[in-house]
Amino acid sequence: MRPALLFADGSAPAPQQPLADRVAEDLGLATVIDAMAAGDDFLAETARAVLLAASPGPEDVAYRQAVLGDLQREPELSRELYQLTGRALEAQRSAARTVYFDSPETVLNRSIVTLTAYVQLLRELRALADRYRPRVSSAGCHQFFAMVDDQFGEAYLEQATIRIDQLRLDGNLLVSARLGTGNQSEGLTMRQSQRPARSLFRRSGTPKATYKLPYGDEAASRALGSLRDQALAGLAGAADRSARHVLAFFDTLRTEVAFYLGCLNLREALTRRGAAVCVPAVHDSAAREFAFRGLYDPGLQLRLDQPATANDLDAGGRTLIMVTGANRGGKSTFLRSVGLAQLMAAAGGFVAAGAFTTAARSGVYTHFTTDEDDALVSGKFDEELRRMSQVADAIGPRGVLLCNESFQSTNEREGSDIARRIVDALTEAGVTVVFVTHLHELAQGCYDDRERFPATFLRAERERSFRLREAAPEATSHGADLWGQSRERMLARILADRPAS
């Protein structure tokens, strides 16, 4: 009994891909997740889990995109579903708060309370399905509503209500048992009490054997309590399993709806700033397509009051994109925009671009430059090699690797040679590599071999427009420009700090 809004076959989301935390940090995913959450911790948790999970296939992406399309046209549907599932969880928490220890009787009473609440919520869910069914078109929404009708029909809910009423023992407990070894009771079985018929002339029945516990007989009271717990254990367990079963359904529905609600929140946050979003085209992994128009970093856009600079590209099936050019020219921002777009596209969400076309990838991985290891366990170059080794162990064919100034902690010749070997090995294995670098030997070497190893070369221009264009690598990154801008301020500060003679 699964909602199957994320996967057509009702599968649960896959666990996080390896090195997911590093990817999230390098891409600045937290800002995007905050926008998806809109202040709701559960939305944030779900968005992170789905975005960083192992990528589903293109069929599943298309399935999610269709569901998202329905929810975009009917935004209240996702919000109503989310609120309804939230009430189910709150009913369970509220019932649990009233129980301080788990005896069969308290478990039974707790289950009665939650099941009563769930039946009402399931009736509301059916009414919601009836209201929205004519207004959706996706296979996922239709399948979900059909499941609601099939599993929670009126006959089922009426029967459930009767069963719950029967669980309310009203202080009466009718049990049959037999004597076992050592005169111990065994084979305890709950019996349904027969209500006596109302009649003025009701005849008294067969005399019943009764026994009243003497006041203060604690041993007898404990023995009777033990018998009561034994008798209720089976019934309480069954009621508890039923409650947990329905709760699991609401919990799964809440998770699946939360992802779509997060996508709608992100879309609203970006469009409110005048930024474009699109539904990406995700092709089969063999297609190797990779092209976009108006791609920007959504994390940066969410922090700006003005439009973020966007870029266009058609990599034409090439698996290496080498990015060079001016310092502070928008290269790292471009890299994050590519990574975030890949994550959102693979998850079935909106992408921060005017148009985005890609093939289904096996995962997104990053190798960004980091700060020095404060613990001095290893040098910076050792640490770079270790992280790249971890990526090589985790990444598979059709994966995407984003490198940001990798191997610049050693000299130009060594860094370029190591990076070139890694790039060649990964691209030959079918990995798409986007490499931002100031290693001119690396970039120029790849450019010179572009006939044998086709690649796309982008360059950040000296004017710092933050827009990249296809161009051959240059031997300079125009760092002198930045030095010229900061030199006067730096000298002034040094002179100000110099002791007076």
C-alpha cells in the first residue's frame, strides 16, 4: 500500500549516493534546500534525501515530471495532501504522549485512538481524490487516486469503524481458556460479548459462577491483571499493527508529496525574482546530450535582488568541458549551476534555466579545492589525491564529475600531468567531466588534442561579465587586474598599521 507518486512501481527512494555530503557542500545546495523547505524542516529533509539519492532512470524522471505538472496546475492538491498527512502523524504523536508505559491495555487504547483518527482522515482523503480526479492527467496521480478508491472504499471504512467499536471493551473482557499443565491457564481467547436483549419479561439465565476479590488482596489482583494482559496481548498487538500499517502509508505519502511541494516552493521563490525555470528534457543515458540555455546558479539567484548571469551551451555529446579564463569571472558559479541543474533534473524537478537537455546520469560528483587541513594529518596535495581516489571508487559510467581548480596545490607541470591522466581515464569510461582550471598546460594540452579527444572549451572573459563563451584557453587568468584593484587599498592599510617613527 504505497502512494507511488515518485516511482510507478511504488519503490522507495534509493539511499544517498556516495560522497553526497561533499557534493551538497561544494554546490551550495543548502540555499536551494532552504528555498524548497520554506521554513519546514520536513520539507528540507525530504528535498535533501531525494536530490542526493542515486539517480532514477529516465522513465521515472518523466513519471515524476508528469506528477509535478499536475501539482503545478493544482498547487492546493499537494498542500492539502501534505496537511492531511501531517494531521495523521500528529494524531499518532498525540496518542503516544498519553501513554507512559506499554501494557497490552494501553497499547490497545492508543491504537483505538489513532485508528479512529485515521478512519476520519482516510474519508477526507477519498473526498479529496474525488474532487481532484477529473483535474489531473498524470499516470502517477491517477494511479494514486485509484489506489485510494480500491484500498479505502466506503465498505472498508464502515467495517473498520465497526471493528474499532468492538475494540472498545467498555470495562468488560470476555475470555475463554482451558487449564493447562500445573493448572495454569492456557489458550486464552478473546470472545465477543453478547449484549442481552432488552425485555421487560427477560428471564434470568443460568446462574453464573462469580468470584469477588477480597479487598486488599494484592496477590489476587496481580494474578487477575496478569490474566487480563495475557488475554489482551494478541488483540492489542493486532490493533497496533493495523495502526502502524496505516501510519506507514501516511508517512510515505507525506514524504513523496513533500518533494513535489519543495519543487513548487523553489519555483515560486525563483519566479518571484523574475528568474526562469524549466522542465528539463532527460534522455536515455546512451544519448549523451548536454545542452542548455539561460542556465544560472539558483543558490546565487536566491541571494541576489537582480538577475543572475546565465549561460548557454551545446556540448554536442562531448564528455569534457574545460573552463578557463579570468579570475573572478564566474567559472565556479557556472560549475555550481551545472551541478545543481543535474541534481534537479535527475530528481524530476524544475531546473534553473530557460531550457535544459541532458542524458540520464548515474550520479553527480565534485572535486573542489578546499582549505588547508587544520589537523595537519596530510598536506593539501595528499588530501586532493585522497578525495579523487574516493570519487574514482564511487563514480560509474554516465556519471558527472565537476572539478574546481583541482591539483593546483602542486606545480604546474605535475598538476597538469596528473589531471590530464585522470580526465582521459574518466572520459574514456563514459564520465562527463566539467573542469575549471588555471592549469594552462592542462587546458592547452587538451585543446591541442581536440581532434583525438573532442571537448568543449569555455572561457571567462577579462571584462568579468560572468558569462562564459566558447574560446581557446589563454596563458593568463588576468589576476593582475584584481591586484591592480586591491593594491592601493592594501598599501594604504600597511602604511596605516606601520608604527610611527
